Amino acid sequence: MIERILVPLDLNRLSEAKIPIAESQARAFDAEVILLHVIHDEKPTPEGISLAEAQARTYLDAITARLRSEGLRVRPLVRSGAPAETIIDEAVAQRADLIVLGTNLRQGISRLLIGSVAEEVVAKSPCPVLLVRPNPTDAERVLPVRNFTDDAERAGPVAPRALGLRTVEVARIIGSVGRSQELDANFRSYSKRREEEARYRKILNLTEEGKPLPPVVLYKLGYGYYVLDGNHRVAAAKQLGQLEMEALVTEFVPMRDPEAQRVFAERRSFECSTGLMRIGAARAGQYPALEEMIRIYALEHAIEDPREAARRWETEIYRPAARQIHALRLTQQFPGERTADVFVRMAAWRDEHHKRNGELLDWDEALTRCAGALTP
């Protein structure tokens, strides 16, 4: 029996030739699909999020949404390291029963070779490997800035939902709406036209001086954000190492993914009642759990105003814990989950420890001690 299928993916259409094969196998065996992307050279920001990780999460979120909408059980997984070694390690860790892997595109006699990564995985894999040769017509130029239209198509039908003004992490701005072919990885225009450079320099100077600028306009899809208006402001923020910026955000929610629809509805309810706009969870049921934590915090500190309680809870409890979760990279331990999902797991472990041992740990101690005890 095949219960889990591991599908390593690069972030392009050529690699996606494996997905229909994995789908057919998953339907035949009622198996779970694990989508894996391996980051070769990761350079995390001070908040623990790298551009490569943000792009990978966003891409896998889109593919996951479509497959889930079609009735499959799917988990996205991002890891860093040497590709072949990491694929083999994850096949063991995830107890995969099958790996669906792509071969290289080559001409002539070299077509008999399957590529160094595939060869190593085939030689060392703990389970059968199904090799898929991609179609050369699917080859595309890999752009440093992701294209919103392409990723929205990967997710299937999506519906826009206005989120309004909020603070977003600059590292999670990974794409463009309509201009991806014109921009480099830092959101600077390739053209280097005089007027473009002059406008960028002006915005860079204003940003450096702390002068007010209008918020950028972003589309959100899964984990990532795409610039509709404000490429120069994003480029300046990245140049100056700015961690966050103000943005008017419209989120695009997969219409056929009931889990995504439920999470969106719960998050909107949470934001309306608490006023907290920067807490991201991916699993249903997490926002009600967070809201209950805030209610208990308000009672313990005799705070009558619910929004004041939420603000203080975020500052005193959630943000310090979130920084530790980032530093320990605990989200990688739970494929597809966000910081808030891990925080809820940690809080549940802390409560269970209190009931079992009569010891109420402070949040720092709880995170340190439960990090190794938390299991997917």
C-alpha cells in the first residue's frame, strides 16, 4: 500500500510535470501527497524569513490549494540543504512510500542520463522512485520576482477579499501584479531609465529620512504578497533592510478549498474583535483558540477593554514567543503551519504540563522546554 507520496518541486512549470502523475497515484491508493521544495542557499532575515523561503511557501500554498479543492490530502514542506540528501532525509522522516521525481532535459545520447540529483535519490531512496520526464515545451525563464497571474492560476479559482490597511513583513513581498518580467530580485527595474532611477532615488531618500509615504498596494495569495502599486517603495524598503511596511491589502482566497475559506472567515472575525492584524495561522480553529487566550489574559489582568487586552497580550506574550519560534525555526517542524499555529501548539503543551505536573511555566521557559516535545 502507498500511503504517502513525496513530490520534490522546483518553483516552475517544468517541475510541475510530476503533479498529474502524483495525483493519479494518490487517487488510486487514497494516499497523502507531500509537496517538498529544497532551498539551496538560505539567507534568513533577522525575523527568520528568507526571500527563498517566502517564495517557496507561497508557491506550494498555491499548488496545495488546488489539489485540496480537488479532494486530495496535501501537505506543503520547505527544507534547506543539499537537494538529493534532503529529499532522502525527508522520505525517511515523512515515512514516504513513493517518491515522484523529475529527470533532466537533455539531448542526444545524454538523454540516457537522468541527472545527478535523481541518480543519487534513486540509488539511496528508502522507497520506490517514479521518474517523470518533463515536456520541453513547459520550460520557462525563471524570474526573480513571482508573477501573480501565474500563481493564481496554480491555486485554481480565487475570490478577492479586501483586508484594508495593515503592516506586512517586507520579506514576504515576493511578486508583482503585471510587472514581474521587468523587475530584479530587489524590485528594481531592469531598464534603468533615467526617470525610473530618479523616482527610485527620491523615494529611497524619503524613506531613509523617515518621511511619510502612501502605503503600497498589495495582493495576498497564500503566504506571499504581490505588488500592485509601489515597486519603488518596496525596493527602497528592501535596500534599507526595513522589516515591515504599511500596505493596503486584498487577499485572494481559493474558492474551492473549504479549509482556506474557514481560516479566512475565522481570521476576519478575530481581527474585528481584537484589532490585531499581524497574526497569521494556517489551520482552522486556531483563531478561536487565540481569542480564548486573550479573554483569559484580560481576566487575569483585570482589563475591561477587549482591544486593550489584545494589544497588551500581543506585545507581552505573543510577539516574544513568535520571535523565539522564528529563531528556533519551529514552523519547519510542522509542514504548512504558520507561527500562530505553532504558538497554539505550545500553549496547549504548556496547559497540559500544568495539569499533569502542577507547574505553571512562564512563556519563555515553556517554549524552551516544549520545543523538543512538540510533535506533528
